[in-house]
Amino acid sequence: MPYAREHPGAYPRRVLLAVTGLSPQIVTETLYALAVAPAQAAFVPSEIHLITTRSGAEKARLALLSDEPGWFHRLCRDYTLPPIDFAAEHIHVLADADGDPLDDIRSPDDNRCAADGITELVRDFTADPDCALHVSIAGGRKTMGFFLGYALSLYGRPQDRLSHVLVAEPFESSSAFYYPTPASQVIELAGGRLADAASARITLAELPFVSLRHGLPEALLTGHASYNEAVAAARLALAPAQLTIDLAGRRIRAAGKVFALPPAELALLSVFARRTLRGEPPLPAPPKDVPDPEWRQRYRIELHWIDGPFREHEKTEAALKKGMDGGYFSAHLSKLRRILERQLGAAATPYLISDGGKRPHRYCLAMPPSAVRYDAIDAAGAPAED
């Protein structure tokens, strides 16, 4: 990623994503703080997107995007901002389980649907390496802000930011105030009080967040997982390693996920898992071009317990007729690593066969014996691997 060490404002695609309820001025207040009067380097969005309810969407459209009052267009003209892509189609209305727009978020089902909708938007924006995402949680219901902030924690990258905008009294919570104007503009506040919008002070509070993205499997980063699925995957990535091997069923459970392994890779993993259980020392790999009969024997013992068509065993026996050499070992070790990393993402690390990190290499499964077990595993939902 060529922009990783630069300010988010240097990215070609810069997205401001905010949750709003019935206070659309959150958008103009945040835009002002980011682009007009930033405490640090400016972040001028190239796009603005809102997440809201049906009633919130209508109010945002009328207040921000109409010809009059059109507060978003006013701010851009007042401060000569560059073109920002913000239109009605960028106002994302949360939907219920039937796909109907939500008027509010009140029930557990509403919360689940809102969480899933918010998570999918954040995942889509963070899937673009040329995009820097700035998330504002200042508006909307507290649950919406929580889900948006947590979704960024799940999927956020170094260039992404999370913030909350603060408006000083007496303008805070005023429906007539949208941003500090460059020239004097008197507005009426609650109770008939008058104040000059030009004197308003806005502060953007940046909220640090812990990114859990590295712990999510690739399938969740690129697919359409729900909020609960993403949270569960992050929890498993942070949990202590636990490996269950089902040789007869050709599958394992690692980091709480069940998936199948091809016989050759499963047998290789089992060689090292069994040594871990027995407390045996790390092993050197077979010589590069010299068949090793001892390696062939320990590998065949594991293959014996793996169910499969006779042809598979026959093919392996032929390949290992004189012993296992370093080429065979390296090829299947690499394939095992690729499968584990694809299935588990960063959570794969404890389950990878380690070479010890120094020469001469000695290989082992570096986890405590208590973390390894052999048992039958329910095959329901286990994806196959080739």
C-alpha cells in the first residue's frame, strides 16, 4: 500500500462516514472540523456517506442536499471546498429482516439488522486499499454509534480514523446551527435566544481504536459475514490456541473453526501434533534430495488412520517408496501453511509448523500439550480444502 505512512488526507479516495438520526447538522459540523478548521492536517473528503433510519434520511436530504436551505452546499460555497461527492444515494437507510427501511431501532431484531448493515458498509469501504475512511459516531442512536465504532475496530486499517464532534454552548443541540459561518449570521436558539453562528467553536475529538482486522480470516474480510460472525472470529483469534484433530474424518478444529484438510497435509500436521502431545523435541526436515526412511515411517503411521479411497494411499506409497525427501516435505508443509492461513487469517499463527527461526532448522508445533487433542469432529458446515 503506497499511502500507508502518509496522512489519511493523502489518499486518492477519502470517505467520511457518519451515523445520523434527526440531527443532520452532525455532517456539516464534522466536515467543518475536518476540512475547514482542523486541529491537525486537513482531511477533505472526496465522498460523504450517511447511515440512518427512514425518517433520518428524509431530514438529511431536505436539510443538507436541497436547494434551500441546502446546508451542505452552503458550507462548500462559503469555504470554497473542492468537489465532494455527496448525493441522496449516499444516504444509506438501515433495513429490517424483510428488507424494509427501519423507522427506528428498538427491538433485538432491529439491533441485529442495524449491526449487520453498518458492518457491511464498513467492510466494503475498508476493502479498498486506496481509501482512507473517517468515521464519525456523533449522531444517531447510541446503539448505531456503538456498532459503527466497533465495526471500524473489526475492519479498520492504519489510515482509518474514528471521531466525535463537540460543539460549544450555546450552539450545542441547536436545530438552527449547522456550522460556524465565515461572516456574521444571527440564528435563533431554543427559548428565543439569539446568537451569532460565526462565533461558534467546534472541536473534533479523535477516538483511538484497537484494530482487530489482523485476526479475521480472509473469508470474513472479503465476504458478507454478519456483525456477530465477525465479532466471534475476532474473539477466537484472541483466545488461547486449541487444536482438535479428527484423522478418520479428515478434519480439524482450530481457533474454533472446523474445516477439512487433504490427507497429505493432515498427516503432516498430525506427525507434529503427536510429538507435541508426547513432549518430544523438534525434528529436522528430511534431506533435500535424499529419501529418509524414518520420516517415511512416521508419516505412514498417520496416513494409516486417515480414511480415504485406496488410490490415494497407493499414490502416496509410490511417492514415498524409498522414503520422504526434503522436496516432498517442503511442498506439503507450504500447502498446509496456505490452507491454515486462508481459513484462519492471523489466527493461524499458533497452528503453523515452526522451523525454530534459526539454522539448522528444527520443526515443531509450538503449543502446549494441553492444547492438542484427537477426537471425532462433527462435519456439519465444515468447508472442504483441496
